[in-house]
Amino acid sequence: MSLVIRPAIAGDAATIVAFILALAKYEKLEHEAKAGEADIVRDLFGVEPKVFCEIAEWEGKPVGFALWFYTYSTFQGRHGIWLEDLYVDPELRGKGIGKALLIDLARRCVSEQLGRFEWWVLDWNDPSIEFYKSQGGVMQDEWTKVRVEGDALLRLGAA
């Protein structure tokens, strides 16, 4: 077994987009996946990146990724990490790759003295829910997600 978790580089942009599209397909959200390589290069590898990515390589081949950014909790008075996407190629699931990506980010939280490590999981995704629970994840069912986008965002921004 040869597993390496490494920071993504600009040359990984096409791979990251492919992972995003594969994740969107798995989550039945292909219609929402619009990011392209130029977006990834701009936002992850530009002058002041605000989002970051770790690549999981199995025997030298990229097989998964974790895309994340820093958050801030006013209640804790500390930054945290928001895991936007976690994906591992289906044929390699069960080999500890997803867990290794989570561990990598949890270690970053610990070493940087961050207060939280959070992410969403779709309520129908039982395998992922069970996996996250087995890693110490606690479902936050008392919160409701709010989103403003598209025309509604334009109207709100113009108010």
C-alpha cells in the first residue's frame, strides 16, 4: 500500500475538476457543477488563495481530494476548517483514503489550534453518514442551511 496525502498544485486543476464532477454525479447534483479548470487555478493557486485542496495519491495516482477553507466562530473566538468536498474514487473506497484525508485536516486543526472541523453530508447518504460518525462526527440536525443565489442574490445585493 502506498498512500500519500499532499497539497494540490496548479497542475492538478484538471484532476480536481474531474473529482468535483464525479462527486456531483454521485450526489445527483451534476446540474450544479459549473466550476472549470480556470476557476480552480484562480481560486486555489492565485495570489491570495482563499480555498485549499489536498490530493490523495494511491500508488502514485490521484484517487481523491479534500477541498477546504478557513471559517471563523464568533462563539469560540477561533478559526476552523470547513470541508467543502471530500471524494475518493469508488473502486478504492474502504482502503482508508477518506479517513487519511480527514486525519490530515484534523491534524491541521490541532496544530493551528483551530476550534472546529465541519462539513455537510446529504441526509440520504447513509454510507458517508456512518463513516463520519465512526470518525467522531456529530450530526447537527438542529441547524437549517440557508442559501441565496442567482436572481435572489442579485435582488438582495441591489437592495
